[in-house]
Amino acid sequence: MYEHLGELLTVLLTLDEIIDNHITLKDHWTMYKRLLKSVHHNPSKFGIQEEKLKPFEKFLLKLEGQLLDGTVFQACIEQQFDSLNGGVSVSKNSTFAEEFAHSIRSIFANVEAKLGEPSEIDQREKYVGICGLFVLHFQIFRTVDKKFYKSLLDICKKVPAITLTANIIWFPDNFLIHKIPAAAKLLDRKSLQAIKVHRDTFLQHKAQSLTKDVQSYYVFVSSWMMKMESILSKEQRMDKFAEDLTNRCNVFIQGFLYAYSISTIIKTTMNLYMSMQKPMTKTSVKALCRLVELLKAIEHMFYRRSMVVADSVSHITQHLQHQALNSISVAKKRVISDKKYSEQRLDVLSALVLAENTLNGPSTKQRRLIVSLALSVGTQMKTFKDEELFPLQVVMKKLDLISELRERVQTQCDCCFLYWHRAVFPIYLDDVYENAVDAARLHYMFSALRDCVPAMMHARHLESHEILLDCYDKEIMEILNEHLLDKLCKEIEKDLRLSVHTHLKLDDRNPFKVGMKDLALFFSLNPIRFFDRFIDIRAYVTHYLDKTFYNLTTVALHDWATYSEMRNLATQRYGLVMTEAHLPSQTLEQGLDVLEIMRNIHIFVSRYLYNLNNQIFIERTSNNKHLNTINIRHIANSIRTHGTGIMNTTVNFTYQFLKKKFYIFSQFMYDEHIKSRLIKDIRFFREIKDQNDHKYPFDRAEKFNRGIRKLGITPEGQSYLDQFRQLISQIGNAMGYVRMIRSGGLHCSSNAIRFVPDLEDIVNFEELVKEEGLAEETLKAARHLDSVLSDHTRNSAEGTEYFKMLVDVFAPEFRRPKNIHLRNFYIIVPPLTLNFVEHSISCKEKLNKKNKIGAAFTDDGFAMGVAYILKLLDQYQEFDSLHWFQSVREKYLKEIRAVAKQQNVQSASQDEKLLQTMNLTQKRLDVYLQEFELLYFSLSSARIFFRADKTAAEENQEKKEKEEETKASNGDLSDSTVSADPVVK
């Protein structure tokens, strides 16, 4: 009875400690009372009747006094126990006082013997109850047993603190001295100081011995797990059934005792550090985390063999009940054989009979309580001999433990206290990473962290406990990613990268010097369950490497072989099954995206050079060791990515760009200096063309090219004609880009349609589906397929004539009378070509020099620009009338022949220096002639794109003839109207 009273007082003490440690509750209670005062001043504002406020305030004060002041225990022991109406007097009952004190001492003797021992089970909780009983005895009878009081305080040297809840620790000396201040005066100052100092000493000693405790318990628990596996795996023999049950019972109880001892060490140490606000060393943290793992290992052992354990427990309880019944039966016979009759003896016999009857049944908690109470009566009057009573007590204790084995193991292995000590988790993960050999222990730690969840489910301080759970989940995952997963990913990537680049001079990687961690063990772990997810370390690292290798390969495709080798090495060394990137090797297929070029076309045409024959753009200069190129494949891939609609948009952007460039073009041609020179050249050519065989003189163009430099030079050393040439080149680059867009679109369409066997005979899938009478969804799918095939067939068969559109949209404006100054353009082409050839030769010569700034081997944008502008102005015939390239060819051939003739003359005189000079002169003339020939061929090719074989008048005539044919064939004049192209708009 006194033990159960002690359990009740322990609960009251725990409530007081919880309320006393709950700072938030106290603060909110104070705020609530302040709010109530505001309500009292203006009840109508809060919709409360004033007459109800005073009763409510009284109720709050009563609640505060009973519960929130932390005096639940005090109110319980200070209540009036004596009857005021002349009834029973409790405080004056000396017999009850002696029995009460005797019971406390008896319970304390049993508890003291077990405290701190390996066989300790619940003695700490009973010690709290004993302290409560002692204070209750003092409160009722106002007497103190000095010797017993000192004995109670001496326990503090063994147990300086006791954990009541997950995060609340209770100091017995503080409690006793506070509750019995009169008794505290009995202790000298040294004794009191010794108790205080001993707690610090205990903490220091525990910190030093933690590592040894871990090593000891590691051996103990490992040995116990082997015994469990061994004893539960072998078949039970009927001839040794009782012996086997005894062994299983002892092994089960031993596992529980280990769990209790480990749990006590962890809780006491962690909560002492937190309560005393002392820093914990990393060594202590690692040791405590190891103990947490051992604790969960014990629980998992019971869980893994739960089916066999449950079956064994039922047999063990029956076996223990049988042993207890045998002992009681012997004592009952002894009582019956005694012929002396008395009421006490009859009570003892009745108690023994009650115990027997109760033991003949299931071992429930209520039955065991009745047996305990019955035996407390039945063991009086020397019913049992000393050698019989102790075995019976052991059997009953085992029966209690085995009957509640699952609940007791679950309670002792519950690690919900870790919620208040989450700061140890990062240190633990760092230790796991550094000691990868024991990677499997992560499962135990996450199992311990999951124990915090049930307690959080009862949270009431938030709108929903889900908020608290989400925060906890997020916090743990962030710590895991930062201290383990991300470090693991980077270390694996570093190891793979260094292993692949062993041919380079890297840091020393000798494992005998720098050490080595076998990180592959992390990837053999099964996925760890946490909340509603499974943490798969292998999958996480694999995904990281896949993503990293893919992204880095896209940036530098020439490194594809390196990342492929790293991928294979990851599979061989770590067993990681990597995903193939399926990226093209060597070249960057996508290149610059069409959207980027389109948005920055003004930058593109100035930084890239066009090659007409290969239909490729090459970067002019670059800070890297390579130049970017853009070809049809790149454009086709961009169109495939963004869709064919991007083509018309690109042409629209090009149209806007050309408008701005042609405005500058018009201003240059309108300049008085330029216009006057061109008019003079036209007049000069008309005057001398009959004498010069209708050929524009080379000297005149050269004079123009040199003379224009007198008008001014930019800081970069460029004349106005150089800038005009660049303008035309940029216009030509834009036209080259439009040509590439069209070719890329055709390339994309042909790739898309290549799987269609016959473009001339494509079946209609919609009709076939209708004939078969298939479902509506199938009919819709067939209709979509027909539409897609039709689009691809049309796109692959014909391409939009973008050049014709860009000519038609600008030509009428160029040919208007107000732009008459542009009609002088054809006469500036000869000096422009001369300027271009000089520039081109200069760029090509820089290719062989160390400083390659400004070097280039192609610039066909100029030829495209000249051909396009001549078409817009309808000046092909005027330009051809100059016979410019014939004049250039004749000039250089004449000079080459003259030099050759001079060489023949000088070869006889054997003047080597003069011969070298002539050879260089001839080589220079050959280069110039070759460049002019190349320009002529490029210009002739570019003219084909714009149908330069016909004049504007011939094109108009042909257009009228086609319109008349169309009208005649259709018989409908309304169809003759040609709709404007959206690009022109």
C-alpha cells in the first residue's frame, strides 16, 4: 500500500516539476490575466456580461493556486487528515506513525540495496516516492528521524539526480532540504556543501567514464544479442523444456536490465549537462550517441524476434506461476498442519488461498496486484522459511517483468528525450562520416529520432501538431544533408575526379600517409525510414553525380570521355548505377540558341563572321582558346526545341534590325562629301568608258579609297569607308543568318519526316479508323497524326522564300524618287571591294602571327550585303556595266607579267636582293588577285540567292504573266489579290 502511495506522490512531484519548468506556460498565464483586467474595464467591447467576470476571476485564482503555482504536492500533503468532529485522529496515532515509518524504512532498505547496481529496475522511481512519503510523514506527525534523514541524503552520492520526464531532472537533496527546512539544520555546513560539490564531481567522473561505459556495454549488448539469436533459433526439447524456459526468461530480463541501465546513463548525463548549463565535449556526445544506438539495438532485437518472444513469454509466465504455486502450497500445508487456531492464522491461510486462486489464471496487472497484497499478509507469522521467501520474491519479480516485457522494453528504449538534445545530432553525423565503417548505425539513430514524434502529436500550443512535425522533419533533414549527404557527395565526386586525373601532379593520395575512408559502406545501407519518406543514400549520391556530370558535360562537351570514365569508376568502386547522359560528344550540337541570337542580333552580326560556302558562322574574337561556331545543325536543334514558329519571329527581328541599319546606310549615301565624289566618278566613267573599253579604272577606285581617309579617321584608325564596309558586312551577316534559319528549318523538317516511308503516298489514318469503327479517342489521335504528317510533309517539301520577302518589303522604298541619292551606290562598290580586299588580306596575315587579335579567314557577309543592296536598288546591270572585276584582273595580270619580264632580265645580272624583292612583289600581286577572284565568286554566288539574273522590269513582267495565267485558270478575278506576308507587316 505504501509503495502505491509513493507512486502517487511521484506523479504529483512530476506535475510540480513540469509546471515549474514550463516558462512559456507561466508567461502566457500572466498575459492572460492582464487581458482579463482589460476585459474588466470594458466588458461590452468583448461581449461578456459583467456579473460573470467575478466568478470567473475566482475560478482562475483557484486554478492558479491548485495547479499553476507548482504546489500540487504541497497542497496534497498539507491537507487536514484529522477528523474535526471527534473522529479518527491521524496525527496523534502513534501506532500508525510507527508503522508508517517502519514501512518507509523497509522500502528504503530494499531500494538502497539495488540503487546503482546492474540489477536495478525501478528503484529510482521508488526513491522519489520514498522522499515524498518521508515528507508526508513529517507533515503529519512533525517528527524527523535524523539518522534516516541522513541516509536519504547520502543516496545523493550514488544518485545525484533523477530524470522524471524526457527533459526534467529532479534533485533529491534540493527537494528534501526545501520541504523539510527544520531537518536541514540538523546537517552541518560541510555536509550540505559536500552534497552540492558531489554533483559536479559526479558529472566530471561520468564524462571521463563514458567511453569505458560504451565499450563495456557494447560488449555486453553484443553478447546478449548473440545469446538471444542462439536461444531463440534452436528448437525446444521437451525433456529440457523447463530449463529452456528459465534460460529464455533470464535472457529476456537481462536485455531489459541493459536497456534500463543504458537509458538511465543517457538521460541522467544529458539532462544534468542541460540543467547545470555546462558544455559537453565531443567525446561525451559521441559516447552518448553510441549508447543511444545500443539502446535501439536492444529494442530492435526484441522487435525482430517478437513472434518467438511472444510465444515464449506465455510459456514463461505459466512456468513462473507454477513455481510460485509450489512455494505457496508448501507454506499453506505448514499453516494447515499447525493445529493452533487463531484469527490471524486464519487470515494468513485465506491470503495464501487467495494468492493461489489468483495465480491460476492469466498474469494480468490486477491479478499480480492482488497476489502482492495477499502475500504481504500471507508471509506473516513465519509462514515461509527464509530460504523459501527469497526465491518466491524473485519469482514474483520475474513474473512482473516478463508479463509487462513489451511495455517495459518500449518505455526504457523510448528516446523521445532526444527532442530536447537535438544539438548532438550534427556532431553525431560528423562522427558517422569520419568513421564510415559503422555506417549501419544510422538506422538506430533515426529510429531514436522517430520516437520524438508521438509526443509531438499531443502538442496544443500550435494550431496543428502538423506544423511542429514539419519543422522537426525539415530541421533533421537539413542537418542530415549538410553534415552527411552533401559532404559524402562532394567526397565521392572528388575521389572520382582525382582517380581519373592521376596523370596530373596532384596532392599525395597515399592511404598510408593521408588515411583512407571506405565510403562504399554507406551505399550498402538499406533506405532509412523517416516520417513519410525513405532516405536512400545510394540514390541521393547517384542523383547528385548524374546531375553534376550531365551539367558539366553540357558546358564542356569535349570532356565527355572524362565524365564517362568517372561514371564507370563510380560503378566499379562504389556500386553506383549511373544514368547515361546521352549527350553528343566532341561538338556542342545546340550551339548558341536561336532565341539568344534573335534577341541580340545586333551583337551577333558584329561579333560573328559568315562563311558562304560552308554556311557557317565563326566567332570573330574570344577570350577562350577556342572560337564558337554556329552551323545548320545548331539552328535545326534550336528549331526542334522551340518549334517552327520561331523562324518567322526571327525574320521579323531581322527586318527590324535591317530598318535601323538602312537608315545609317541612307545617311552615309546622303552625305555631301560622299555624294559629290560619287557623282564625279559616275560622270568620269561616262566620259571615258568608250576609250577604256567600258571598264571602270582601277586607279580611280584606289584614289577614292585613299582620298576618303582625308575626311577623318576614328581612334581605331578606321576611315568612313571602313565603317561603311562594316555596315554592309553586318547587313550581309543578317541575310546569311536568315539563309541559315531557312536551311535549319528544312533540316529539322527532313529529320522529323525521315521515318515516313513514302512522302508521295501517305495514308489517311482518320479514314482507316472510321472504317474500323474504333473509339472516339482513337479517332481524335488519328486526326492529330494526319495533321502532323501533313505539316511535316509540307515543311519538308518547300521552304519559305525569306530572301524574296525581305527584298519585296524594302525594294519599293529604296526605289522611290525621294531616295534618289541611293542610286549612286553601284559606283561606290569598286572602292568598297578594294577596301574589303585590303582588310581581308590583313586579317589572314595575322593568322600566322603570335598576336592573333583581328585575325580572320572569312567574311562573306560583305558579298551577301553588296548583293542584297544591289538587288534592292535594282542596280545589277549598272554594276555589271562597270566590268569592275575584269578591270581588276587585267590590272593585276599586267603587273604580274611586267614583274615576270623584269625577273627574266634581272636573272642574268644575278642580283639576289632585287630578285627577292621582285619575288615578294609577285607574291603580293598573286595574293591580291586571288582575293579579288574569291570576292568575285562569293558575290556571284550571293547574287543567285536574290535572282540577280533578272532586272526588276523583267521580274515585274514575269509576275504579271503568272497573275494572268492564274486568273484564266480559276476564272475568278477575286482570287488574283496577293495577300501580304505577316513578316512584311
